[in-house]
Amino acid sequence: MTKILNKIIDPHLHIFNMQKGDYFWLKPQSPPFWPDKHLINKDFIEADVMLNPPNQLAAFVHIEAGFDNQQPWREIDWLEQHCTLPFKSVAFADITAATFAEHIHLLKQRQSVTGIRHLLDDQAESILSSPLIHRTFSLLAELELSFDAQMSLVDSRAVELLVALASQHKTMGIIINHAGWAPEENNVNARKQWKLNLAKIAKCENIAIKLSGWEMSSRTWQPQHVSTVIQDCLTLLGETRVMLASNFPLCLFSMSYTELWNTYAELPDISAQCFENIIFSNAKHWYSLN
């Protein structure tokens, strides 16, 4: 049965200003070399994520998008000048750089900043095992900033390092991005490892997970895969640590923004209360949205 969407908080989207920002990764000559990258290599504004009544985007979390990695507060200043909906920002900050502390204090001065993101991915193990990483996390915890971790949950060593950090810095929220790149069910070994590592992070109550980015693995992703990932996450992490998100505008590689949320609403085996949690309440809590 289709569930009623009504109010949504989207905890993972991006809007672009191509004139003011750099967005090096969107340029045709830069990786990733997607044949359909032109679909997103343009301006996107808040109005592009409006939904049709009675559904309503009540608030959102803007995730850094490579606007200016040398001066990441510039992206935040632009957002705070132009966005009218309630929103929070997850800013870029290079946790490996000598400028990290300086940048974090500058970002903390911006009202919307609630956390930072670092694209760990293939470098997850080396970054999370850095001698400076505990100092970095201590500063984030001290300033009450969360950490968005984009990494694969198939990477067992990286997961162990993240769990150790989460266990030491228990007051700090850590949010896994894009379902930890959950493998398809037919990739049996990788899928088994993903679930084992999901169970490890489940033991840390300060770790949550956002489910989005399906189009990054397959432009023709199937709702059944998403449904299975959601059920696995709910089973292991419970109903308060799982969030559904869009990854707009990259979701456009597969479908429109409205179609994505309608697809989520049609997924089976999710109660109305649980659905409200994963499309609204959990994002409100984890990203401190009023």
C-alpha cells in the first residue's frame, strides 16, 4: 500500500551555483567520466526540489558539493543568503589538512553548519588510521559538529577504525552516506560482508545511516534492492538511526525528484510510523533541525 508522504526532510541533497562555485568534478574534462554528466552540470536552486501538494519538503540538509574546497565557508555563505526553507549545512573540511582547525572554527560561525563531510571512499583506511584523527574528532565533538562519512561498509578495516572512533567520541554523531554503497543481492560475498559490518556499526548508538545514491551504482536501480537495504538497516540499527534521502540532483540520472519520493512511498513492509521516522523525524534529530 502506498504510504502518505506529506512532510519530508531530505537529509542529503546538493544545489549548485556554477557561476560562483568551482565544482571541478562536474567539468567534462574531470573525473568521473559519466556519459550523462551533462544532466547535472548546471545550476540547481531550492525551487528545483519543491514537491507537489499535499507533499511538502519541510526542510533539507545541504551536503557540500565541491563549491570551494579551499574556502568552504563560501558555499555556506551563498546558501544562507539564498535559501528560504529551513535547512542545515554539512560543509567540506579536509580532515587531513593543517588548516582543518582554522577552517572548522570559521565554519562554526555560520548558523546553518551542523557538520562536515570528507569523502573517504578508497582512502578510508589510511585517513581513519591517521595519527591526527583523534584530535580531529575531538575538535568536532567539542564544537558539537557531526561527521558525514562517505565510505564502503564492505571495507572491513575502515569500518573497524570508524567504530573505534565512534566508541571513543560518543557524544559526536556520525552518519554513513549512501547506504555504505550497499552491494546488490547477487554479489553474494560483498553483500555478506556489508551486512556483517553494518552489524558492527549498529553497536555504536552515535552512528546513523542515510540511504540514497542508488543511481551511483546503477542508473536502472530497482525498488526491490532499496527495499531490502532498508529492511536490513532497520533490523540492525532500529527505526531511529535510518534516513531516506535523495542525493539530488544526481538522482536525476534515474528519475525526477518527485518520482524518487513517490517510489519510496510505494516500498512495501514499512509501517506508517516507521516511514515517518525515516523520511522526517530521524533527519530532524540527527541534523538538529528545528
